Amino acid sequence: MSLSGHSPPGELESEPADARPPRRGRPPKAEGGSAGDTAILDAAEALFAEHGFDGVTLRQVSKRAGVDTALVHYYFSSKRGLFDAVFLRRAAILNEERLRALDAYERAQGARMTVRGLMEAFLRPVLEPSTHTGPGWRSYFALVAQVNNTPVWGGETMTRYFDPVIHRLIDLLRRVLPEAPEAELYWAYHMVSGALTLTMGQTGRLDLLSGGLCASSDLSTAADRMVAFATAGFEALRPGTSTSA
Amino acid sequence: MSLSGHSPPGELESEPADARPPRRGRPPKAEGGSAGDTAILDAAEALFAEHGFDGVTLRQVSKRAGVDTALVHYYFSSKRGLFDAVFLRRAAILNEERLRALDAYERAQGARMTVRGLMEAFLRPVLEPSTHTGPGWRSYFALVAQVNNTPVWGGETMTRYFDPVIHRLIDLLRRVLPEAPEAELYWAYHMVSGALTLTMGQTGRLDLLSGGLCASSDLSTAADRMVAFATAGFEALRPGTSTSA
DNA sequence: GTCTATAAGATGATAGAC
DNA sequence: GTCTATCATCTTATAGAC
């Protein structure tokens, strides 16, 4: 995995973020630039998620974090450096969880793995309400949704941060669907990726479209529907399936 | 349909956009603000698609269009007005085509409609290379992908411009899948929407992920995979389907 | 580590000449 | 319709005091 060192998952969720707690431990500057002041990261995460990279000013970030603008530069060197730090922080956690879930599933089932089981292992860690509830994760998911749909640098960013786990997933899918052409596995994952990020983004569109019948924020239902949809999509790759004809 | 009047499809594709042709016809100001100088719209479309709303300055737009900055305000009043005009222009065309395709399919098949047929009617007009090739449409699709994944105002914008056709689609799907719960139809469409916009966005991510095996720009294959995937997703809503268990 | 002050330039929008 | 000129404000980033 090409991802550089990440901070331990436990200490991360300092969500209220209004009163900055007296930070302890080693100074962040010593660690190559990936770590930094949590309050700034939290503020930037929320703002980037809502307005995108260019829609946010460092003044807004520093004001929300309760620090001075110059401090942002001290920690993250540039606006882009701040963005990368925000993006990496939870990506590292997410990747570790998904990798662990896929490994555990493979070890438990071996040759008895199914498409559905793989989708559960891949999707549940992201969408399960119990694990990633909270405004910080919600903001982060909204951010990923935007980046995934941003031309050129968005695609490159997603590749840089998330590819290892996805290749692991596709390797396992290949074993479950040995008849499926390689390219179609990638295309199918691509569809799943679009559906997943839009769902994670919680843009409110589904709520408006359904006249309130469905709620974007209902992650429990979202997870169920996501697994069902993704499973159906991959299963359709089996030769002889009616939908693939 | 709540969309206000749109310009005729024929004259739209003035793609080269380097030398601005001497425009003829009635002055655009007289038409409520939705019409305007095509060169400005083309330039703004390309730039908004690549950098998002906040990533573009009116100076960049006017420079690319070969006109003065003040002229943008003359035609479109504000940056937001320009964006809305860009977004509406091709949305109106797209809606008309999709509505026509759905109507034709319903009239031709009646009670013999299928999920696959509906997906073809809904998706082909968008993805078929022959109809919407060209840098203008490509930019527009990339723009839609970003808007669809933008929180709050993105969802509202998509709703405002595209909902009528989508409700028409869901009405027809309801007749083909009468056993499917209403909410699940919306959720399934939501998944299709995410997959479709990411595909239309052509971010280059699929190319990177697959190591060049798949090409985002291969819209012909994209259309086939998209139809197959969406069909499988909706078919899974039938009670008793293995993937829905 | 955190702040003040400020550089150096870009931004959306407008007034008014032609 | 199209341009020049300009306003008032905001932008990222840096230098340097404490």
C-alpha cells in the first residue's frame, strides 16, 4: 500500500470542534506534513465538503477552526496541502477497515465466497451507521463524492488513495466470477463506485425526487439497497444471465 | 414541464468557438435572460465542467470567449445567471429527447414493456456516441456529474432541471414492476443516477483503475454496460430474486 | 506555536463612453 | 452591443514580533 503513515483511529473523532482541546503529544511539524492540528482539519473537512476546493477560503477555515490564517500555512504549507491532509486522514482508516473486512471474509469462506458476501464486506464498513456516524464522516463522504466526479485531478486523487483496496476487491471478485471478462469487472465496479459515492454524498436529491419517501440520511436502508444493487450488477456478468443478453 | 423556453437544437453546436461568427437574429436580451451569446455559453460550459463553479472566474470565461468581461454581465447579469443558462441549454434538449424516447417506447410496446426496454429508452439518448459526441456535450456531461454530487444546491439543481423526465421513467417502471415497493424504485433509480453521471463525467478514473484496459471515453461500451447494470438492478426488485433476499 | 501586519494580486460587479 | 476604466473587496501567502 502506497499510503504513508496515518494517525491512530481512536483519537480522531473530536467532532464538536468548538472549543479546541489542549492538544498534547509530539509537535505535528516533525511528521512530514501529514499530521497537523485537528481543529483545522475538522473545519476544512466540513467546508471543503460543502463548497468544494475552490469554494473555500483559508480565512473561512481558520475562522471556523478558531485559529489564525497564518497557522494554516504553518501546519499545511498551502491550501492544497491542507486538502490532501483532509483527504488522507479518513482514507487511511477506511482502507484499513475494508481491507480487514475483505481479508476476514476470504479467510472465513475460502472457495465458498459469493458476490453478495464480497459486496457486504466491501460496502458495510463504509455505510454501516454505527461505525461512521457523526458530522465528520458525513462531511468526508460528501467530499469523496465530489472528488470522484471531478475530471482529471479527481480521478487521479481517487486512484492515489483508494486503488489498493479496490484491486483487492476485484481480485476476489475474479475468483467468484471466473467467467466474467476482465474489462466487464472493471466497468461493473465503476457503476458501483458511482452509485456508492452519490449515496455517500447525501446530497438531498433522493429526498426531493421521492417527495420525502426516501431519505438520503437513512444509511441503514442505503446500505441494504446498495448491497442488493451492486450484487445484482455483478451477478449479471455471469454468462447466460438474461440481463446480459 | 417547468422548464422555460429553450433554443432550437439545430443551431447549438458551434464547437470550434475560436473565431466568433457574426451572430444574426433577434437580440438575446429580449428573451427573459435564458438565451445569450453562444460563444460565452460555450466557453463557460467548458470551464465550469473542468473546474467547477467556484473554480472559474468571469475573466477566464470572457477571455476564452473572446469578449470583454462586462459583456458577460450584460447578457447574464451575474456569474450564477451564466451558470444557470449553461445548465439549462442542453438540459432542455436532453429532456425532450428522453421524453420522446420513452413515449415512443410506451406507444410501441404497451403492456409488453420490459425493464431493459425502458433502460434503453432512458439511457441511449444520453450515451449513444452518434448523438451527443463533441466537446460541448462532453463538457456538459462532466458538469452534470459534478452538480449531481454537490450537496444541497446540487441536488436542488438536478431536481429543478431533470425531475419531470425521471418521474415519467419511474411511472413506467412501476407498471413493469408492480410488485416492487415504491421506495425501492426510487432507491434503485438513485443508484442508476450515480452510475450514469459518473460514467458521463469521464473523469479518467476507470482508465487508471483498469490500467488502460477500459476507456472512459468509450461511450459505446459504456452504454452497453450501463444498460446491463441498470437492468439487473431494477430486475432485482422483483420479489423472490436471489439478490434481494 | 501563535499572532499582527502586510504584500501582491485577483475577484465580481458597475458606471459610462462610444 | 461592446468596450475602457474602476470600485471595493477578497485572495493566498509571507515576514517577523512575541
